[in-house]
Amino acid sequence: MKHFLKLTIFVTLVFVLFASCSESKYKNKRNLTIAFYNVENLFDTVDNPHKNDNEFLPASKKRWSEKRYKKKIGDLAKVLSSINENELPEIIGLCEVENRAVVADLVNSKPLKNGKYKIIHYESPDFRGIDCALIYRPNEFKVLTSFPIRVKFRDKPNYTTRDILYVKGKTKNREILHIFVNHWPSRIGGLAKSEPRRVEVATLLKSKIDSILTSAPKANIIVMGDMNDEPSNKSLAKILGAQKPESVNAELVNLMYPVHENKLGSYLYRGNWNMLDNLVVSKSLLDNKGFRCTPEKGFVFHKTWMEYKNKKGEISPNRTYGGPNYYGGISDHFPVYFMLKR
């Protein structure tokens, strides 16, 4: 009898321990990983007469080759597949891709192949020939509609830049997500001189978001991208109105604000970290209904094998090129991501 009682207690304890361990494990069905990555000039080696791709051809000064291209594809796929150790990210925004074909090569590479990613991509009029794209796992996210939002500037109607990519989709628990993938004009010419361009793009984006929130005040909005501005800059903080996560009355919050305030970032410029890659969400993704951001902040993803360390021991993203010089790195940006849980 005593032996039977001890055995019963032992089995019960094992069951409780197993149940508690199972409860603490990552639950794929109740989580979404959403990421964004500036992949630094992901061009193929084929000459497209309709694009400004001469810089990335075998005969160019950069001597871009099939071998280098395949290495970059494999490296980028390794980064994206490593962001979440439990499963592949469900939704990933990309910028600086030449065309749909390079995105297809990326999602069909070995590290990402099991995700069976689908692609949303539209050719933009950007003068450099680069676009934004979205890849997603169709078993976790169903796209309902998508289209590019053309960006035009009042004072320079012939100036061409990247479109904003809009994607509306439904998660497995039938929540609707409105996603905007961005790559705003660069800081070439200086921060002050180039800022009006980004302010105009932010104004356009805000109008699109407002139109959604007017008809659906609790809509789930996700804005991701390389804005070439930091969370505290005018375009994001004032025009878009993206505030700190702890802000009580904010309609939109920038999940990368905490990283920015800690003087860290996703891009290193002249020894200073810049938080140029931003993740902005609507307040509906911070409440206790359905999917919510947990924790209420975004993250910069990097590992030692993604980094370059100089003689002073300073770390930066290990880039593919510096001017015409091939460094063999992955990208000049680190990716950013956040988690949704329910």
C-alpha cells in the first residue's frame, strides 16, 4: 500500500512538473513575430535596362557576382531565421530589394524554406531601383488586399522615391492587421536640408492611417520601415504622432523609443548609433484584447556573427560594401522586431 501511495505521489508530481513546463514553453499558435530589415542593396546580377542597377553588375567597380549574391542571400536568410529561436517570423518587412525575384530567392533559401513564405512586392519608381516588400507565412496570416502608395513631392514633382507598401490581412484568430512598409528619403545633404522630404512622406502616411482609424477607431495599425529619422525627430514624433510606449493618450506609439533613449540603434554613422529603423503600432495593440505587444517595446536583433569590430573594439553592423570596397558582410543595418501575444 505504501509503495502504491509513493508511486501515485511520484506520478502526480511528474505530471504537474510536465504541465507547468509545457505551460511556460513558447506557444506558436498564440504568438506572432513581426520584423523589419533593411537588407542593403539586395540586387541580382542581371542587367535590367529599365533600372539603375549598373552599380551591381559583374562588370561594375563593385564586381558584383553570382557568388557574392548567393552568399548575401544565405547570410540574410540566416539572420531572419535566427530572430526567434522557437519559430520563423510570421511577418517580415524588407527594404532595398531590387525586384520580386531577389525576394523569391531569399524565401526559397534553406533557412527560410520551411516558412513557405508568400511575397507582396510592387515595382516603385525609385531612382536607385530599390523597393519595399513584405513576406509572410500564409498559414498564420492571410492577405486580404495590398497596394503601393505613391509618394510625390510638391516642390519637385519629378523626384522619385520608394512607394509605401500597404498590406491588409487577417491572422488565424481573425484579427485584422493594417501594415505599412516604408523606406523614407535619405539624409544625403544633411539632416536639416533633407528633413522636409521625410516630413512630406510622414504627412502622407498619417493621412492614410487617419482614414483607417476614422472608420475603425480600434484598428490594428503596424508601421515599419527605415525612416532615415529617429523616434524623436519631427517626422515621427510630431507629424506621425508616434509617442513613447508609456504615453497614456497616444494614438500611435513607437516601440523603438526605449532603444533610442538608451542611445542605441540599428545603424551606426560616424561612431554614433542611429535608431533609423522604426516600429510603430496603434494603441489597440497595447490593450488586453486579442493580440498585444508583449513586452511593450521593440528590439534590435544582432549576434556577434552579424557584427564588425574595429581596432578600438567598437561594434557596427557588418556591411556588404563600403563604397566600391567589398567587405563580405550582411547589411549595414540590424533588423528590428517585436512580439504579439494573446
